Amino acid sequence: MSETGVPPGGPAAPEAASGAASGAAPAGDRHFPIRVGRRTRWLLLLWGVWSPERAEVALEGDQVRIRFGFFGARIAIADVDHWDVDGPYVWVRAIAVRHTWFKQDISFLGDGGRALRLFLKSGRRIAWVRGCNLVYVGVQDLDGFGAELVRRGIPQG
């Protein structure tokens, strides 16, 4: 401790101050870019994806925020029941913002690679999909995003 009462190196880390060290609260915002394929980059301009900031998933406080060009969603972390990883997919049927007919799902994918699926506890409207209870996100770092969800109390299913 210095004479001012502040430990060397500055004040306590935000994780310690918020209780995240004990697993009680999230430490801070985390951003995960959505993977965009080399061949699909130009096609995704039609959906408004012209920079990496316009295709990402962020964990902000108690919410999951998804942005994919002109489209997006905000989901309370408390409404996510569990998650898993699925894929790969046929790229031409997977890219962009997609919904499967007669199902309550929506995907935000930039290529045909693997995606993390978020299973929601309650249905909600996301974009044009009513009663959506399954969201696919094709983030670059599937393991990192999954680990962050587990750290915030969302189990892998």
C-alpha cells in the first residue's frame, strides 16, 4: 500500500470490485467478431456487413448483443438456457441472416463453418422471426465465446 491507501499498480481491478472473481457477476464487456468468408465478403455487403464492427456478438453487462449489418438482437443472458456448437453447413444455405421455414430459429453467419447455438428459455421476436427460441452465431472464436458463456453461468448443453 502506498501513502494514499491505493495498492501499487492502481485501484482494485473491476472484476474484484464487482464480485466477478467469485463468479457472482460479469467482469466486463467482451466482443467476438463473426467469421466472414473470403468468398462471401462481397455478397454480405447487401446485408450491410462492410466492416468487422458490423458483424459481431458482444457480451455487454447482462445482455448478449448481436449485430450483423442492418440486423441485430439483444437477448438477456438470463434468458439463455444453454448452448452448444453445431456445423459445418453448406455455405450458400448458411450465410447472412437466415431463418428455417416452420422452425423458430435465426442465424447470423458469415460463412459455412461451425456456429454456436444459443437455446433460449422463452420465444421472442428477432428480426422477422416470431417466437424465436434458437439463435446461431458464427463467431471466429467459438471456444472463447463458449468459455465466456460458462463463466457467466450458462452451461453447455
